[in-house]
Amino acid sequence: MISFDPTDNSVQARAWYRRMALEQMRPISRKYDEQEHALPVEWVDYYWNHARAGAPGSATGPSDGFVQVCIQAEELCFGDAALYLRMPTAALGGSAVAATGTPEQRERFLRPFRESTHPIWGAMAITEANAGSDSAAIQTTARFDAATDEWLLNGTKIFCTAGEGASQVEGGFVVVWATIDKSLGRGGIKSFVVPAKTPGMRLVGLEKKLGIRASDTATLVFEDCRVPSGNLLGRPPKPKSESETPSEGTRAGDKGFKGAMATFDASRPIVAAMAVGVGRASLDFLIEELGRQGVALRFDAPPREVTALERDVIDMQAELQAARLLTWRAASMMTRGKPNNLEASMAKAKAGLAVTKITQKAVELLGPVGYSKKLLVEKWMRDAKINDIYEGTQQINQLIVARRILEYSSSQLR
Amino acid sequence: MIEFEPTEEQTLIVDTVREFAASELRPLARESDESAKTPSELLARAHELGLVANSLPEEFGGGGSRSALTGALVAEELAFGDLALALAVLAPSLLALPVADFGTAAQKAALLPELIANASCAGTLALVEPRFDSDAYRPRTRARRDAGGWVLDGAKCLVPWLFGVRHVLVLASAGESLAGFIVPSDAAGLKVTPEAYMGVRALPLVELGLDGVRVPGDARLGGETSPDLRALVARGRVGLAALGVGVARAAFELARDYAKQRQAFGAPIATKQAIAFKLADMAIEIDGARLLAWEAAWKLDRGEDATREAALAIHQVRRVALEVADGAVQVFGGHGYVREYLPELLLRNARGFACFEALTLV
């Protein structure tokens, strides 16, 4: 049935994360926006010690599944999107391992996130200087060394979120996309788990950004970086001599590029939910501030009395809610195991753009108050913009949506 | 639990209505717009389908399954066929639903059996007024008490007036409250003037002049309980939002199919990002607007105040329906501007949502 009624678990989780957002994140929002590359120790420690296990709730009661995950992401980004990205979790690296790894790999790489005695991070390294949305164009190579049964990685990755923590703190890992054969195009692209501190992986820089400054956006260089063959995510490629059919040798590709792209179907609704969280921070503040100034918002005002301000705010509310509902729909499909490639991209495209505009509008409507660094409204505008860029830009998501609705392949609609 | 899947029963209804819209409404869309007429056979077939009766109380012969959400699903499908004909098909609910919701026992007994059994529309509703600032919540049309009855003065427009209308529910300000009065279509002082608009031309619409129209005390909807009918505005907005989504979807699908077939520079224009991205945006906006309408409908079904949700939904749909219809005209290029194709009709219809209030109810 169609219902917008959250389960008790979701309601509880929302309240729990909202409190965390307001009590743990907001008070240090400005501090770590200004101290760009500092580790937000109080937040990292708090999360690791008190929040890692998740919100209290009933394990057996009804669950909203991935919608609840979206609700959590929204609440935490309502707190602070950058601190959310700095949480010690397996993050996107974890999603990749969960989506494409074997059971053994999932156990090996994800267990430390439950058992480590200190905070650790996971990350995903895809983007290169000349390969962003066109991830099939990546140049980082993986060469198999049969003598040592290892893969050798060579290349440079940029824009790796949580890349400092994941590459430098023992126990974490970076999932690196690399090609094992450039002539195969996207078919040659595989993902490899590179544990933190692996020799040959170097952190060479952190980006200085418009927003989400508390998030470590790393440049990682790989120089003959060796990982065991068992770190290639998915089914290990069999040596050719053992293969029974010609196709068997290429089976490693089963979960290669396609599998990696499937992680986006899972992560895009979450990024959309994060966007909605930032947008809500801004919009809630705007409405509260208007209330403090004696401006009440009416949904039944006489047409000739509706102010431009009221109209703008109604528009912002409608846009934010449309984005939120598209996000929940994509997440709900995931819970049901239904393909959601189209809906995930719709949610991400809508939320990224809607929230970019909402946060910009809030700065405008609040005048000097919104523009001032005394408050966080200007920060939310800077933080929001990334949502229309990472995890697939607005345009790449439009492209995905367009291909789906037109039933065009990637070669028919470039 | 937060879910987005219609029930099996709703899916069945949607499939039936979709088929009905495809076979009965869409083929008539152009012709009925040109002739500015709703074919009476269409209304008879819609009545057989029980689209309105299904949501009316069983004790008066209805189906007893009232749901704003189901109503929204039905409305979208019908409007996907054609907006003007959808409004005509759903018109019996304009009087029947308010009577079912707010009417006294006597009002229900007097009106519902006929509204349910009779295929020709026997009731309508008048809310919008012929002013730039027509206010759904505070009509200028006023009702004042007089000698145990009521006297109505004012003007209404955009009142659906299909063949066989016997009663019109006139919404008027009674003091501070939004009240409804059941007025016979031949009441003294009631002047009925046919109107024509840019869009929804197939739907017969009239302007009503109310010049000292006297009705007895029991003509007030709900009688002595004097219910405030503000909730009807939300019910209208949810229904209109769903209709608007249907119009937008019709425009989108026409544009999508045309873009895949129309060749330029040796390839379908849909293979160009300028067109493909426009279509992608249309699809995204339509889905977002639909979910807002669903949420508002869901809230109504829970018996909660949905003023805010309905306002957000109609706000969004007013923009989305217009933009998508305009986009369809643009994708069709010159062909979008000529009456041989439907986009121009959809654009004219879509603009109507800016001023429609309570032209349908869920």
C-alpha cells in the first residue's frame, strides 16, 4: 500500500539522530569549517564510542529498511554534512565491499569496523584528473604478478572522500578502481581493496573546498602498490589453465564495472537524503527566523495578500518534500529488491539541484543575516552545492534518467 | 511503514481506468475540444464503471470504498486521457462527496440515491469567483440569514454545468465560516451564463450570478451543525494536483515518443542531450509532484488536516503541469503549435490549474 507513516523504529531513529545532530554536531560545525583539515576528534570519538552501533530500536519490529537509512542520513546532515562524511565508517568503500565482495571479503574487510579498538575509515577511490563521470576512462592500472599472487596498482586518484582516514589509519581501507586491461574498456575495470598503510599508497594532498570542509578529500598516489589477489572484489579470476570454458576466464568481470555502478544505485538515494538534510537545516532555520521576526507563513492566505516571501518559502518546502519523497521511493525499492537505477538517479538529480537552490535562496531571503558567518546559513549553502556534483553530477544523472525513459543504450545516447 | 506501492485493489482500479482513458477519453480529446462538447454517451459509460459511485456510501447504493488516495490515482489516469473529459466524468462527485461528508441525514437521503443511480450528472459545485483574487477560503459571495432561511449574493464562475444539473452547492462566506448551500438550478435570482475558457473546452462551464437567492434554512450543507467546509478546498486541491500530474504525464509521453521518432541531422532528436535532458527533467518533476499529491491524499484518508500538504502539492503541480506541457510543445516544435497534435491543447489545459479550485474532489 501507499503510506507515508514511518515505523516506530524510524521515528525513534529520527529522534535519536536529530538529538545527536543538535547536541554533538552543530556546536562544532563552525569550528571544523574553519579548521579545514583538522580531525574533529570530539565528533569522531563520540561517534565511535556512542553511535557506531546505531540507533536504539526493535530488531524484530517492522522496519522501513533503506528508507530508515535515508532518514538517518538526513538527520545527521541536518546536523552537519561535512562531519557526517568524516564519521568513522566504511562509507562508500563499505558499500562497494557489501555489494560486490564475496562473503569472505565482507567478513575480512568489514569486521574491523565492528571490532577495532580505535576509529577507522573506509573510502572509495574512483575519480582521476581526467576521469570523473566518465569512469570507464580511468587510467589507474592493475597488473597481476603471478609469482607473488599479487596485483600491482599504479596511478593517481583524486577527490577521494575520507581518503585521509581510510589510507592512513590502520584497519581501514580504500577501494580502488583500476583497469586490468585498457583494451577491454569498462569490461577491464575492477575494484581492489587496499588496506590502510599498504606500501606504495601515498596520501599526497587534501583539497581546499567551497564547503564540506571538515571532510577529508584526498589525492592518493599508487606506485607499484601490491595487494593480495584475494583483494580483488568479487569472484577471483581463475588462472586460464584451469578454466573450463573460454568465458570462465572473464568471470572476474561479472561484478566489475557493472557491480561497481550498482553501488551507485544504493548510494545515490543516501546522497540525496544527505542533500535533503542540508536543505532542511537551511529551510527550518529560515522559517524559525521569520517566525521570530513575526512573519507567519500561511497556506490559506488570500491570493492578494500572499507575499513574495511566503511564495518563496512554499516553493522551497514543496521542492524539499518532492526531493525527500523521490529519495524515499528509490530507497523503498531497494528494500524490496526492485531495480531502482532510474529512481535512484531521479532522486539524486532532484535533491542535488533542489537543495542547491533552497540553500542559496535562504541566504538571499535572510539578507545580511544569511550572508554572515555569525550563523550557519552561508555554510549550508556552501555545503549543499557538493550534492549536485559528487556521486554523479546533475548532468550524469539526467543522462541516466534520459537513457532509461527513452530506452536508449549508452551508445545511443552519449 | 513508508511504502509507495498501490494495493492490489488500487492497481486493478488503475488498470481499468487507464484502459478506459485510453479507449474512451484520449480518442475524443481533440474532437471534443474543437466542438466544446462532452459526449453524453461517455458520461453514461463512466457511470457504468462506477468511478464516482464507488466512493459513495453503501446505504445509498454506492460502493462504500472512500479513499482520497484511490481518487487521486483515478484522477491521474483519467486526465492522462483528457483533462476536460476527466472533469466531466468526475463531476457527479462535486455535490455527492460534500453531501456524503457533511450532509444531514435528510440531505443525504434526498440527494445521494439519485446522484448515485442516475447516469446524467445531477449536481455541481460553485466555489471560484470571477475576480483576479478569487479566494477559495473566503469567497466574496455572502450568505446572510433571513426569516429562517438564507439569502445568497455574489458571483461564481468555472462552475461545471453538465446536462441535467438539478442542484448546485454554492460555497459562500457565512460570517467567518466557509459554508455550503444546496441551491436548485432553477432558483429565483440565480442567473446561469455559459462561459468559454482557453482550455478544458469540452467541459460545460457557467458563470453564476446570485442576486438575492433565497433558500430555506435546511439548505445549508450540514444544517444546524454549521460545518466549516475549508477541508473541501484541500480535497479539491489534491484532486486537481492528481489531474495535473495526469496532464503532465500525457504531455511527457507524447514528447518522448515524438522525440524518438522525429529525425533531424540523420538521427532521432531524442539522441540529442538538449532534448533528452529536457525529457529527463519532465519525468523527474512529474514523479516528484505525484508523490506530493499522494502524501496529501494519504493524509486526508487518515482524517487529518491536509491544508499544508494540499497547498504544497497544488503549488508544485501548477508549475510542473505548465512547464511539462510547454516543454512538449517545444519538443514538437512547429508541430506542437498546430492543432493537428495534442501538445497545444495540453498547454492550454495545463494553464488552468492556476485558477482551478474545487473543480473536482477526492
